[in-house]
Amino acid sequence: MKKKSISILLAALMIGLCAAGCGKKNEETTEAPTTVEQTTKEPAEVPVMTIADVPETTEEALPEGMMYSYLTGKVVPVEVGRKRPVAFQIDNERRAQPQNGVSTAEIVYEVPIEANEVRLTAIFQSFDDTDRIGPLRSARSYHPGIVAEYDGIFFHHGHSDLALPYLDDERCDDLEGIANSGWPAVFESSDHSAGHNIFTNQEKVMKQVEKLGFRTEMKQDYTYKFQFAKTSEKIVPEGGQDANKVSIGYTQNHPYFEYNAEDGRYYRYAFDKAHIDQANDKQVAVDNVIVEYCDYNLEWDKNTKNIHTVGTGTGVFITAGKAVPITWEKADYWENTHYYYQSGEEITLNQGQTWVCIVLPSMTGEITVE
């Protein structure tokens, strides 16, 4: 199909914002992208409402003992919704496939590390039905700050030197798979190659959480990171561009999401095939995709990335077959990232699972929306 450029991102609008991101900058620092490409395609026919059409619903109207999930916006029992999430650092190399548990995570972050590699951080509030999660890999300096946005416990198998100060911070409760805190909770699997075969499961994780005395309920003063629609019916952002296929410019796994108008979800592909979760033999699918463009610089070894997740920048929000340009803002490493429409209002996510892609424009490329 012939592609034409559209000004969905308009990153030039936010050049001043990107300059406000924290972290040192040098000659390797990237510039924000200016466009996203789109292929003209017939819009999907799916029953949706605009944001203005969504009826007002308050938590007071919920049945007794129920609440809106902080992670999905769905109505869940309070004992589930107040459960403290656990985040797992997931290996994303070709040799690590197939992964286990990713399809059932409420939130997944896909973030670059060294070279052209990207790694997943899968955040679970409930993983009762997941026999094993992994393969597990190591953390980088920006990962604890991501997990902290959900008041989560962080399970990782190794870490970079630059990540250690954040992992040692009192605001980070973590299980280290190569140390005493997490080693009893990991096991090797014979169906994955060496170096990509470390897994864990709920029983082992929670046993270590209890042993270390970590809090298992969310903080009483925790506030919603995301604003969700108060209806299970899909809503569509006003003024959005058609988004039936969204390709992310990671060169390692070439992922993309295809919109299914029948259920209003985005189905994921990676490494040139459907992204299948080995744990349940299902294709990974989500209800919301957020692309967050971040600045970065290379550290002393010219390989380790310092990604500027604190500050301000631009991005794209994709849901219900539409994509709209957004901005993001994070005031402090340990605080929440907030996403805004160009009107300045905070974005409204559809209920369900969310995938966040951190994109470094000059290294991982732009996204294309078709």
C-alpha cells in the first residue's frame, strides 16, 4: 500500500518540553521525531462511543466489596484491587521465545536496553492462573522507577551497576534472582536454551515476599496512575486517526499490533509472527497502546543507555482503532508519569490491558500507523 505522512505526532511542537527531561545530555542525545506515517485504510466498524458520550459512573455506585482496578479500570473485588502488584523483568530476545505469562499481565512496558535490544517489564496484580513467568532477565536504572508508579514489588534476575542505587533505595522492594532475596524463587527450564531459561511462579514469589516482610497491599494513599473509562463499552478518542495496524520501530523484534474490530483489542506480533504466550497458547492482545518518546544519552561505555523517563515529552495513544498525539510528564523518578491530550486533559484509557512502548527515535525509529 502507498503510505502518506500525517502529522499525528507533531513532536516539533514539544521540542521545548523534551529539553526539560532530566539526566545528562551529550552529543549522542537524540532528537524528537516529527511525523508518524499512515497508510490509508477503510476504518474498522466497531460500536464505540466518543469520550463525550460516556455516562458518568462513580465508585459509590459500585456493589459492596467491589472497586475499579488501578491497573485495568475493570470492576474487581476489593481484595484483588488492593493487592500489591508484582513486576517481572522478562527476557525479550529471540532465543528467549516463547515467553510465559505476558498475555495475562495487566500492564507491560517494552523498553530499550543495550545495543538494539528491548526488554519487557510485565506488571501483574493477579497471577493465580499463571504456572510460570519468564524467562527472567536483569534490570536497568530506569526500571525501578517504572515499577514504583504502580507501587509494585520488582522481581529481576540481575542488574546493571547503574541500577543498583535505585534498587537499594528504600522506596524499592525487589527480589534479586541472583542473590539470596530472590534465588530461592527461581528455577531453570529444560525447554529454553541456557541463559534464557530462568523462570519463577506465584508460589515461590509469594513465599519470598513473606520471608522478606514486604507489604502485600497497596499503599493507603496510592492514587490512580491512569484514568479509565467507567464503562466496559469501548470509547474512542475524539479526532483520532485510523489505527488498524501500529508498527513499533524496534529493530530487534519488529513488533506490531493489529486491531480486531470484533473485540476492540490490539493483537501483537513480534519476530515476524504472532506473539504467543506459551503458558496458555494465546496470542498477546491489549486494549490500549501508549508510545512514549524519550530522550537519552550513552554512558561512559558508549553502550549503556541513560533513558530520560523524567521530564516531559511527546507520544501517541492508540485505542479503539484510533491514534492521537499526546504529551507526557513525570516530575520525579519515584512519581507517576501522566499522559495528556493536546487539549491538556489527561487521557482516558479503555478498560483492560495496556502496553507501553518507550521509543528512542533516532535508535529505535518512529512508529507507523496504518
